[in-house]
Amino acid sequence: MTQNHNHSENSNPDTNTSVDHLHEEVGKKNTALSLAFWMNVLFSIIELIGGLLTNSTAIIADAFHDSMDAIAIGIAILLEKFSNKKRTSSFSYGYKRFSMLSALGLSVFLLIGVTGMVISAYKSFLEPKEVNSLGMLGLAILGVMVNGIRFFEN
């Protein structure tokens, strides 16, 4: 008994260019996601350092936001690889449900980060520190540039 692996109605098993095209598109998507992941990681680090140097809770909060984006993208890349695995006796539904577990993990991480930001903001209200507005402006301009690059890459 043979199986026919078709992705379209006009697919020829000997010259299955639709499958090649599909795999090529997945590769391009993973490359774009990897680029977005590394840009988010790098900019999160820059923002965190800049936020600490400028005494800006807002920039530190944005660094946390960007790191959450990076983590979400990283998990998406990882789950893309896992989701194609076949089911096993241990995972009778396959691996596609790992996304629920990642959503739970991201939610816990987000709650921890929000708690830290609320504590930081509360301390800032009690003991205000001078904020370096020129440094904040520089980071904001850099942020617009990085987001513009990410936007036009897609």
C-alpha cells in the first residue's frame, strides 16, 4: 500500500514543487522570526541599561515589554519545531498543545515582571529621582528606528 503526499490538487509526486515552495516559505518565516528575536533581545538589553542610566521607569518597563516579545518569539520558533513531531505513547495528542504550556509560562513571567515594575514605580513615587530626559529621547529615537526596521523586514 503506497501513500501519496500531495499538497495541492495539481501536485505531481515526481515533481512536487508545491512542497518545495512550502518548505522554502517556512524557512523564510523562521529566518525572519530569528531576526526579530535577536533584535528584540539586543534592544531589550540596550533599553534596560539605558533605563537604569537615565533613571527612567518607563524605559525599564519598555525593556521588559521588549524582552517579553523576544521570549514569545523564541518560544514560537521552538514550538514550530516541536509541533511537527508525531504523537507518541506519552503524548497521545502530539506536541501541538505545548503552546498552552508556553502561554502559562509567559503569563507567570509577565506577572512577576509587572509586580517588579509596580514596586519600582511605588519607590519612585516615595523617593523621586531626576530623570535624564535627553538620554530618554535618544533611546526613544533608537527605539523608533529599531521598530521601523522590524516593520519593514516583514
